[in-house]
Amino acid sequence: MQASQGKYRDASATYDRASDILDVMIGNVTSAHGKIGLITAMSAVYTEHFALVADHLNDTAKAFSVLEHARGRVTTDLLMSGKPPDSPEELEIENRLAD
């Protein structure tokens, strides 16, 4: 709604809050399958936020930050688990984020 009203900075801040909430939700899910579900369901948040920043705010650094936010969450989980992403579910997470 904010973006459609031309309030692009407010919309970006709202997307930031949504990303933070998603980050906490993903951090609280222990199964790789659950993480895939959250990432899939919330991929629109990242996609739309990136498009907003790139198209309307012309902030390249912020646009790349949006892209790396989701990848960073999964990398953090893998580092904390102490094991490589060798399960099919973990590899699927990496592949979805790469796409």
C-alpha cells in the first residue's frame, strides 16, 4: 500500500521489518523442511523489496543487502549447526536462495 501511494522509503522500512520477522521465524524453525516452507512463502517479500529499492530508490547497496539477507540467514544456521549443507533439504534451501 505504501509503495502504491509513492511512499517508497516507508515501504522499504516496512519490508525491512517484515524481513526481520521472517529472520526470527526461520531462526526458530529446526527442520530444513520448515525453513524451505518459510522461505518459499516469504520469497515475495524479498523479491518485492528488491524491486522497490532498485526501481524507485535507486539504492544499489540496499538492493544487494536485500538479496543477501535471506542467504545470510541460511548460512548462519549452517554455521551454527557445525555441519555442511549435505542433506537434500539443506541443499534445496541453498538452491532456492541462489535462484
